[in-house]
Amino acid sequence: MQEDSWTPGRILDTAGGYWQPCTLMAAVELDVFTRIGDGHLTAEAVARHVGGRPGATARLLDALAAMGLLEKSDGRYRNGAAARQHLCSDAPGYLGYMVRHHADLIRSWARLKTAVLAGNAVPNPEAPPADTSRRDFLMGMFNVASQLAPRVAPQIDLSGRRHLLDLGGGPGTWAIYFCRSNPQLSATVCDLPTTRPFAEEAIARHGLADRIAFADCDYLSQQIPGAYDAAWLSHILHGEGPEDCAAILAKTVAAMKPGAVVMIHEFILDDDGAGPLFPALFSLNMLLRTEAGRSYRQCELEEMLTIAGVRQVRRLHLDTPNGSDVILGEVPA
């Protein structure tokens, strides 16, 4: 983007761009949309449901109506179609977990200046309890991956592969969609024991419990169990520093059969590190949330795989809305 596109108006719009996200996040955290459901409620009724003050609740509802998420008529509010489909907790397409996760993130982003000066993440005194944060993160990742995986899985050739390792796979979304796209494939989701209930629920809901297993593993401190002919590492390396990334890849390659393919799915920086925009911003997010995590440049990921013993390393460009891509290669036969 050209520097001269940064007009005064755009600068001010960017500085004030948090207003709508904060309005949405507050509504989801208060469960406004679920409380309204299929109803047509007054602000006073919604305020009683969420424990808010009627006047302040009315302002929130009016802002949501102005955003097009609610509809207002005769002093009453109802959910718009998108809100009913994606922001009510009983809806199959519920995205509230990711919205809640972003509400947690925005409290960290408010401390970015402090983190830059300190050079590391700064504790957030307003952070939710660890179990709540973990739930919102895992289910939020399921929300996002459920939108992305159906379009990405068919772009990746796993024909002839029999057993996939989904390392750090969380609720198993990628394993689910890879297995749905490849009838011959089975998979193992390898992640922390606290993740197991979320994964097993999602796998069972998709009718794949006979093809997808879950293995308890802390891949930072333990070896990876099993033997595989494909590995999928989706958005786990950015949470770690270079040394831990190298260790994770070494363990992954050790769990591969000869000829296996190893795939790293990440937000990838250009080799000069100055773009694209989302990976560059995401690297700041990792500064705020991790001890050593960051976005990595393409050349860094390629070098990591090569050092781990992977050959024929290359980039697979995907058609994704968030610009993520895959760096992959083969374990020598």
C-alpha cells in the first residue's frame, strides 16, 4: 500500500476503528443476542436478562441496531438474520467463542506500548480465568477452522496417505476435514490432555470417531507417539521461539515414516519481514501473548524444515481469506 494513501481521514478512522468491535464484544460477553433469541424485547427486558441498567442497555442495543445486527421497531429489538445464525449460543453457526477470545485479546492489545518498551508480554490483570480463556480459544479456533478447512482441505493432495498427524490440533477441525476429503485417511490429533473433551466431542459430532483418535501429548516436553505418513502443523509454531520450533520439527520428523510429507500452515511473512500486513500484525499479537512467539518469514520456515531433515521444501499458495499458506516437504525415503 502506498504511503500517500494514509490520508488524515484514514489515520483517524484507523485510530477510532475499535468502537464497533468493542460494541460487538460487549454484546457477546453479556450474551445479548442469546437473551433476545427469537423474541422481540424492550431494552428494559434485555437489561433485566443481562443485569444491566436500562438506559445504558438501550444505548448498546441502539448501536447494535445501527450496525445492522439488531432490528428495532416500536421500541423493541429483535435479532437480525446474521445475529440469530452466528451470535446466539444455541445456533449451529455460533461464532461467539472467537468474539470472546478477541475480547480477551483487545485487553492485551491495549498494553502494546508497555510490551514494546519491556520487550516481552505484559501480564493482563483483566484476563479471564485460565479455563475460560482456554475454552474460548479452543472453540474459537474451531469456529475459524470450520470456515477455512472445508475450502483448504481439497487444495492439499493427500491421496495415497493413510495416517495423518494433526499436531497441536486442538478440537480436531483440520483432521475432521482432511478425513472427510480423503476416505482412505485416518488421523491422530495430538495435543494437551485438557483439549481431549473438546476434540472428542467435535469428532463424534462429525461421525468420525472410528477414523480419528486423540493422543495426549505436550509436544514441547514429550516425544510424539505413533508413526505417520503425513503431518499437519497448523498455527502452532508461531506460539514458540526458534529453538522450540526446531525441537518440535525434529520430533515431528522422528514420528514420520520414510516418504512422509510434513506441512506447516502459518501466517507467513515476506523474507524482509515488512509484510504482508496480517502476519506483521499477528507477530505483535504473539509479542503480547507469548514468551517468544512470532510470525516467521518464509525463508526461516524453509530453513527450519531443511535442518530437521525434510527435503524438496516448497511453498503451497492457498486460496484463503486470511492469507495463510503452507510450507511443506518430504521426509527422505
